[in-house]
Amino acid sequence: MEAQYYGANSESGDRVDDPSEDALFMMISDLDDSDNTFVVVQPDEDDPVWFASVAVLDEGGYEIVRRDTSRNEHEVTTSTSINDIARDLTIWMAARNFPGRPTNQNTDF
């Protein structure tokens, strides 16, 4: 079954559909510098307009890439805190557009 909104895939083949902050934390914690060096999160679409990735750096820590072509966003940062990475990615992904997801609309006039 396909994820409702997006999926997270690691180099080792692990996959989590619609990952929570805790699931992202676990996937990033499982990264190493040999055969599981990155996690990519993106919508389950043929040509996704956004993605985020976390990769292990040789010198320690992680490189985080966030790209959303629909908003002209492309950001590359580094961090050593898995907690911060998982939280920031969760917040960033919550702001992405997903077909079929209800939008928050202000009905006060």
C-alpha cells in the first residue's frame, strides 16, 4: 500500500510511510558511514516536486537538504543533533502541499 502523503527511504532499504518525528529520529539514528548513509523523504509520486534528505558527513554530523521546486526553495544545512533534524523536517514537511489533503482555511469573515 502506498503512503497517504509521503515516504521515507533509507539506503539500506528501510521504508516508513508517512513517518512521524519519532520514526524520522529512528531512521536517522540508524545511519552509518558505510552502507546506510542517507534517508530521503518525498511524496509517493512519479515526479515529486519536493524532497528532503539527510546524509552522514565524513567529518561527523549530517547534511540536510530540503528542496521544493513549487516554491523555489533549496536549502542545504548541517547539524549534529538528530532531535533537531527530525523536528525541523517534520515541521517543514507539514507545510508541503499534498493532493487530496484537506487545507486549513479560515472561515471567519
